[in-house]
Amino acid sequence: MPDWMEDTSVAFPNLGIYIKNLPDGFEIFGITIKLYGIFIAIGVVIALTLISYLADNSGQDGDSYYDMAVVTLICGIIGARLYYVIFEWDMYKDNIVSVLNIRQGGLAIYGGIIGGVIAIVLYCRKKKYNIPQRLDTVFPGVLVGQILGRFGNFTNREVFGGYSDGLFAMRLPVNAVRARDISDELAAHIADGTNYIQVHPTFLYESFCNLVLLTLILVFMKKKAFEGEVLAWYMAGYGLIRFIIEGIRTDRLLIPGTGIAVSQALSLTLIIAALVMEAVFRSRLKNSSKQQIEE
């Protein structure tokens, strides 16, 4: 592996992988197309295909989800941006117009999920759809989007962790990443005569864990005990994944005035809420079955 990396290169030294030229985008007719956006777009298409398939298999109208998707995606993007801006307010307070410039980055998945869920709830109330059933159908697709979206983070050289010399350790040129994402620990490991940081590829960790979670949900989906249980599985599973991985990342959004990562706090809340949902609804089902037997 070279000691001096080109700005567009990425390496996984312990796997013997060196990618010499991996740009974050390309130009068509003078317009810059970011690979991040392409990954997101592909994720949306695959997610909607899966959601429609799951809907049809459960006796719903799969095509109706495409109509709902338009509103959900718009609200999801707004939520993702607002979430990021709120917890990085110092970056935007002196230039409010920059809040609208999402091409410079600054979207948070949790904000997108919150915005999307609000849109789904309001849409379903208007159309008189079963909200828990709809959420159960949608969230496997959400995981698809998250799996592919993390590879957009990879091409952007963002969402990485602290120093690592493990099997999947990743090297990124210093000039290719945001200076504020280089922690003191990472800076201390930059050897003389080199121009790269060596990090945990947390984008890869999360993408893989999300794939495992998606697989488990799809396998056990037909065995759910109540409407909304798939949502509970997602909340508990992704909450645990994100809680652990967030602790490794160097770009954590913090609750103002504290050293607490907001995503870890939210993840813990989701895990607890999911466990409460499981306990309450399964208890109700158990009591209902018991009463039927007695009658």
C-alpha cells in the first residue's frame, strides 16, 4: 500500500484492496451528479418494489403505496434536514439560506424516519388506512434504503469511526474528508510521511447489520402476532445497531450542552418503546385468548 494516497483513492490495507480512483460524483452537461444521490435513488426504487410486493402478498393494494411514497419522501427529506440543522445549528445560524442547500450534505436518517412516519400517519388517517399495517409494510423498505444509502456515505468519505487496524480498516486521504471529522485520536495516528487516516468503516458495519436485520424481518414477517410488530422489530433492531455503531463514529451529533450523542439517546428510547410494545400487545393477546377459552 502506498504511503501517500491520491485524494480520490480509498484503501482497505488488511484486505489488500486499493481503489485508486473513486470519485464522489461526475458531471453531465456541466451538472454535477453525486454518487450519494444515485445510491439513494436506487434504494428508493428497490424499496418501493419490495413494499409493493409485501403489500400485495398481505392482501393490500400495492399500487397505493406509490401514491403514499411521494408525500413520505418529501417529508422524509425535510425531516432529515431539520434534524441535522437543529443539532448543528452553529453551522447555519449565521447563514440561514444555507439550510436549503442540501447538496452540501447534512441529512440525518433518524430525522428522515421521523418525518416519513408523520407523513404516513397523516396520509393514512386521511385515506382511512390501517396505520400499523402500513408501517409494518413500509419499514422493510426503509431498511433497503438505509443499506444502500450508507454506500453513498462511503463515496462521500463520511460516516466513519475512530482509528482501527482491524481486518476491515479503511484508509482515507486527509484532504478527502471534513477536517472536523478527524478526531484527536485519528490525528495522532497519522504517521510522518503519510497523508491518510485509518478508520473503522462504520458505513459498512451498519449496512451489513441492516441487511441481517432485514433478512430476519422478512423471514419472520408472516409470524407476527399483531399489526405493528414489524415496526417494533425494526425499532429494537435498528435501535441496537445504531446505538453501538454511533459510539464508534467521529461525526456524532450531540445534545446541546452535553457530551451525549442524540442518536444514541434516541436509539435507546426506541429499544425501550419496542420492548414495551411487545410486552403490552402480547399480554393483551394472551388475555384475549384466555377469555375466549373460558367462554
